[in-house]
Amino acid sequence: MKNVMSSLKSGDWRALVACFLYFDTGFTVWVLYGPLAPFISKSIAMTPAQQGLLVAVPVLSAAILRVTLGNLYQSAHGKRIALMGVLLSAVPTIVLPLMPSVPSYTMLLVLGVFLGVGGASFAVALPMAGSNYPPKVQGLVLGLAAAGNIGAVLDGFLFPQLATHYGWQMAAGGALPLLAIAAITLYFWANDSGVKSGSALRAFGSFAVTLAGLIVLVLLVEAGMFGSGKTGVLLLPVIGALLAIAVLPKRYRAVLAERDTWAIMLVYSITFGGFVGMSSYVSLLLTNLYQLSKIDAGLFMALLAATGAMVRPLGGLIADKVSGVRALTFLLAIISLCDFVFAAAMPSMAGGITLLLCLYVAFGLGNGATFQLVPHRWAGRTGLMSGIVGAAGGIGGFYLPVVMGIAKESTGSYQMGFATFGALAACAFVAIVALRRPWMAWSMHSGVMHAHATE
């Protein structure tokens, strides 16, 4: 504990708190549809696949917007970007309570894009927090800032209760006071020490085009313009990612030509994708699979999310000691094993909750371990890589609920959904093992340049 406190005092702890609250409240609104989905399904008729898409759209929105928001961070002050993000993510929490009647399914999908702006805060909160601390504590600091994903705990505890007493539309407004606290803290405490380069106006234009493009894409998919049935839904992340890449400056697109970029993206699509995707879907999973009440399912969601969020800083701390490479090798094996056991056994509620708890521990530790590697391998491009790697995590989080919903609708069971993600985790494990030697050469190098020094 003494070493942890000493590490925190080596930089600007107020800026770290502001970044934590920014991501914490952003995460809260990001997965807002998750605990509310069982209530929404009582007001709007939806198939299992449509339920999966509803909770997945905010996840995808955040994934794509993280790329252009990370690019914007490279050229504009992080505090201004963060305050803009808080305002945009508040739109659904204002609109839904004010609507005189139940919104359409299409309207909820469009508002889900704005909820995704909250999740995109990751691409700003992490590099802004890291810019205020020296290289030797980056794993701990980035882990603490990213522990803002504990915001999902508030979703599970708060919103099912509000929805039960006041209706799910009014419950959405419960996030407004939380966003206000984050905005006030950012205004007074946030500090961005990163060196900026490039045109802020152009970067903002890229972000605005991507946001508008996502809204159009969601509307086109819902209208069946990219194919009937599930084809358009499965293509949505691909088209959205291509849009974000197209508006990036050429020099930033160059990182996508690097082998290590794709490897770390695959890993994070499993660890963070698993965390946010399951957090979005687990309430539906528990109510459908074990017939839990909506409130009980929300409480279990809160428990699982809290577990994953609280161990994330520990994952960064462990990675600082043994390297993220060693930590991820073990954790990816655990994730794959748990998924395959769930798929094979489809356990009772006690066994299912136990396996989900193991998964969330591995997700949280893996998230922290992954971002211990980023400042070492991509010094000077941490903001951009936070966006790109975060986007990969979000895309993984999009496919998890979508594939779970499709599996349930097509086969009547979740077995194929768990088996699919078990196989993907196994692929990530193989990739880390194959790259172990070259990655170990730089992952423990203590002389890595301070992230903000060359940004």
C-alpha cells in the first residue's frame, strides 16, 4: 500500500480522479441499456436478436468513436474533449424522460449511438491520466483510470430499481446527476500534459463525420439496406470501422500495418470485449436462462461488473512486475476454458454464476495487463493506440451480445455463443504464445519514453 501511495504522489492525483470519474460516468451511461433491456422488452416487442442488437449498438458506437476521439486527443486539449463527451452522452438521458410516449425501436438505436460517446471516453481518459505520471507507474495509473468501468456497477444497482418504481424512461434520467458531477470535476481538476500535434479542427471534423455516419449506418441496417435478417447486423462493425479509418490522417493509419497492433487488438477484443459485452447482455442472459427477476439480474450484473472493475488495477500492477505478456498468456487460457465449460455443460445457476465470476476476474485482470503493454510498445502514440485498441475491445463487445442473441434465436440455447468466444480466446492465447519472445524484449523495458513527451 505504501508503494501504491508513493506512486500516486509522483504525479497529479487530482487529474487522475477527474479522469476516473469521467470514464466511470461515461461507462455508466454506455451500458445503460443492459439493465433496462428486460424492462424495455415489456414495452416494445423484440426478438432475441433484436434485444442483442439494442444493447450492442452503444458498444459498437463507442468502439468506432474511440478511434476518432483518440485522434482528436492527439491535437486538442483533453479537458475540452472530455466536457464535450459528457454533453453528448447526456442526450439520451434527457430525451427519454421527456418523451410523452414509448419511443420506437429505431429511436432507441439512434440514442444508443449517443450512449456510445460515454464509452468512447476511454480514448481520452487513459492517455490524459497517464500524461500526468512518469513511465514506471503507467500500469498502475492506467489501471486506476480505467477502473472507471466500475460504472457498470451503478447500472446494476441503480437503474432496475428506478425502472421498477418510475418506469424505464424516467430511470434513464437518473444518470444526469452523475454526469454533472463528472463535468464539474473535469472543469476544476482535469489536466492534460500531453504535447499536441496536427489540426484540431480537422480532427474534430473527423469525429463529427464518424458520429453522424454511425447514426446513418444504424438507420440503414434497421431498414435492411445491407441485407435482410442478420447479415446487415454482422456487417455493421466492419462498415463503421472502415468509416473511422477513412477519416484518420494517413500517418495514423500506418499503425494498422503493424503486426503487433492487430495482435493487441485481438487480445483486447477478448478481455475488454468480454467485460463490456457481457455486462450489456448478462441481465438478459440471467432472466432468460435462469428465470431470475429483473432486479435480481441487475444485482448480479452489478456484482460481476464490480469484480471485473476492481481487479483491473491489480492486473496493471501485476503486469508491471511480471510483464503483460506473461499475465495475458495465463488469463486468456482461463477465459477460453471457462467459455468452453459453459458451452459444454450449460450449468445450473450456481455453476453458471461461478463461471461468470471467473470470467469477469480474468477479463478485469486482462484489461489491466493489456494496457501495461501499450505505452511500452507505442510510446508517443498512446492516445491514438488507446483509441484503436479500445475500438477493438468495443467491437468484441458488440459481437458478444449479438452472437448470443442470434444463437438463442436460432438454436434455443446459448451454447454456440459461448463456444464461439471460447474459440476466439484460444486464438488470442496462441497469438501471445507465438509472439512471446519479441514482446518480452520490450514489455519490461523500464526506460520507455513518457507517453506525453512525444505525443
